[in-house]
Amino acid sequence: MARNPGALKRQKELARQQRQREKAEEREQRKKEKSGRPADASGGDPDIAGIVPGPQPRPDWVEQGPGPVEQEPGPVEQGS
């Protein structure tokens, strides 16, 4: 058994407080880095920059017009 359970509890509490301080420092650092970055000129999401809404042109590799339609053979009936 623990000789002094209060000491263990105190150590855990100090460790928890230290983690909270570290997390707060990391949040502040991220906040400063975020404010230090230049704003995007377009003001939009860079992931979708250059995407035009609406119907898209056909890629070059797609054949123009419908191709010949091939029909699959139907089930073969076997006589008895």
C-alpha cells in the first residue's frame, strides 16, 4: 500500500497542471503563427482554387459522340 496517498495525488495534480500549461503555450504559438501568415489573395479555399462551377469540358481522352452499342447475347435455351 502507498505510504502517503496524498503525495501521489499531489504529483498527479502537478503533472496535470503542467500539461495544461504546455497545451496553452502551444495554442498561443499556433495563434501567433496563424496571424503571421499572409492572407490568401483570392480569399477562398486554396484546395478548390481554379475549379470552375458548372458543366465541365470533356477530357481529350473521351470519345466524342456515342459509340456503337453492343448487346450481350441473351440466355441460351436448351431443349429437353
